[in-house]
Amino acid sequence: MTQSFTSLAAPAGRLLLAFIFIMAGAQKITGYSGNAQNMEMMGVPGALLPLVILTELGGGIALLIGWQTRVVAFLLAGFSLNSGILFHLAPSFGMEGMAAQGEMINFMKNVSIAGGMLMVVALGAGRISLDNRAAAA
């Protein structure tokens, strides 16, 4: 693989990983009350929604621009695992058929995102990032 291709892989990967968090955080702002109610139904205090929005939107943007990338990726990995367990795995135990399968797919999505985030923790932000720019200065 060429140097130029591999140097673009890290920012492209960060973009793809960040996209789900940025979109989810923005959606939680526009559908605030419904999201707070959904959290309450799952046993999570709705008062924590601003923290969830900050984690998703702020963390997604930080990941996208490559700022404090390893720390942010580690936090987003934990967030993905915890939300996957609370909102997808645990509820799936009371379901059958396609509903249970859908929740299991969503849980595995969260597990996969956490895996991608741990790869970012291991490999860093890459050459095109604020982290790398700060290290070069």
C-alpha cells in the first residue's frame, strides 16, 4: 500500500466511527423529551441525557478532528459497550423472534464499534489530526 493511501486511512476511519456518535447526539437534541423518556423506561435517569449528548456529540467531534484521540476513543468504547448492554442486550432477554434478533444485531453493532475504538486507542489518531499537529509543534 502506498504511503498516501495509508495516511488517509486513519482520518477516514475516524470519520466513519465519529459519524454515528455525531448523528446520535444531534438526534438526541432534536428529540430530547422522547429520548429522556426512553432512558427512564430502561432504568437510566433521564437527567443524564445532557451527559449522553455531550459524550456522543462532543466525543464524536473530538474523534473526527483527532483531538485527545486515544482518551476519547477509550471513553467511547466504554460508552458503546455500556449502552449496548443496557439498551440492547438486556432487553433482548425478554423478547423472541425478530425483535430479539434485532436487539442482538444492535448489541453486536455496539460491540463492533467498541472494537474499532480500541483499535484507535492502540494505533492513535494518525498523521492528519490535531494530536499529531500538537506533537509536531
